[in-house]
Amino acid sequence: MSPLKLVILMLGINDFQCTHDNNAWLSAQGTAKLIQIIRQAPIEPGMPVPDIMVVAPPPIIQPKGVIASKFEGAEKRCVGLASELKKIASDHATHYFNAGSITKASAIDGIHLDEHQHQHQHQHQLLGKAIAHEVSESLTF
């Protein structure tokens, strides 16, 4: 049995720090490269290459607090990331999930997931359950 059945990639937000001049398309190209690396990684003979799920992070909202300067303008540069990642997932025949359909970026800093953003469940818990459901619907184990 292969050591990995599924690799989940939820990346891209740090591409929008002010030190990088990235847009959504450029960020998604990084995910495409990681998909290629995963599929070309050496595995034991006869073992299957793992499935891949690309998860689009919630869009950045107005950066606030101590990281506001680091992410200045990120809410504009990240526009369209979910759709660009969806294209990458389709082009590379991977699974796709949009975390922005479940939760939003932090009301505190505009970037991360807040622990108490939802009244009854932690944001991470909501997102984890939604991704687990998507995995169970999309993949056969």
C-alpha cells in the first residue's frame, strides 16, 4: 500500500505579501508546479501516485493589525485566486475545493482563520469537516 493516498494543497496566501509582485494567476502557477513535483516524486515500484486535492484559501480581506504592512494591497492582488486554482485543478485532473465557500478570512487580521469567528464551531473545525466530506465524496479508499 502506498504511504500516501491523498495530498491536500492549500497554499497561495503568502504569495501576496508586499515583497512579492504576484497576482492570482502567478500564485496558481506555483500550485501547478507542486502538483507536477508530487506526481514525479520517486515512489516504490508498483505503488500508485497519490491523488491530489487543491483547496483554494478564503480570499484575503483588508489586512489589519501587525501584519497589515506586510500584506499591503494583498486583497486586490489575490482577486481571482479561487478561480485560477480551479483551472489548475481541472487542467491537472486533481480534486478541488473552495474553502471560501465555507469560511472567510480573519476579521482580526484579514489573512488567517480565526478560532472564534463562528459562534458554535471553530473555523478550523468547520473547514476540516467540509474538506473531510468532500474527500469522502470524491475519493474511494
